[in-house]
Amino acid sequence: MPKPLTPARVQQIVKRWRPKGYRLIWDRRRRAKSFWHPPTGLYNPSRRTIAMAPITNPDTLCAFLHECAHARLKHGHGPVHLEEWEAEHSSLDRVRKYGYRVSLSYRLRTFVMLGRYIRLDRRNGVPIDPRVTRWIAWRA
Ligand SMILES: [Zn+2]
């Protein structure tokens, strides 16, 4: 059994993964709104901030780790589908390693979003990284 996601546990994880030099903004408006709208985060490299719903469950934890991955990997220049996939699969792995499971809603949203980014990049003539399509195929 994983350790319960208590505020102390959350604090410990945040301390471990918060990117150096980034300020965290906890924004309640970014909480999950419905099954189809899981929590959102925003990574802003020019202001060096990460805006996030408060972490209260594995979904919000995963969204936080996703934004941290963007910051750590200095994203913002590469193909969108590739950067989003890098951030998402690393945060899902990390949440799993901590012993938590994101909701079905969160996982479905991941596929919908990645599918959208792939179509968008394809339309703009960006070559699609086969690792991303393979990852989606395995999990679909
Ligand atoms: Zn992202």
C-alpha cells in the first residue's frame, strides 16, 4: 500500500521535484471541473512560474509533476506532441513509482490531448516521433 497522500507527504514530494528557481502558484481555479476536465497546470518559462491546482489526489500530483518535467527539460522549443509526451509519460511513471494511481478520467484525457497534439503537428508538417505513437498504441 502506498503512503496516504497527506499534506506532509505532498510537501515532501513537492520539495523533491520543484524545479530550481521556479515559483509555485497554487490556483484553486485549476482544480478538476468534471470527468472530462481533470486538473490543469501551466508552466511559464519566461516568468519562471508553475501555476497548479492544489495537490489533493494522484491526479493533481501527476499534473504538478508534468509541469515540473516541462521546466526541468527546458521545454518550449521542440514539437508540441513530443514535449507533451515526454512530460506526461515521465509524470505518470513517477506517480506509479510512488505507488499511486491516476483516475480513468486523467488517463483518458492524456490520450485525447496527445492525439490532438499529434494531429496539430502533423497538419503543420512536423514529423511525428514514433515513440509517441507507439506509447499510445500500447496503452490504448
Ligand atoms: Zn504539458
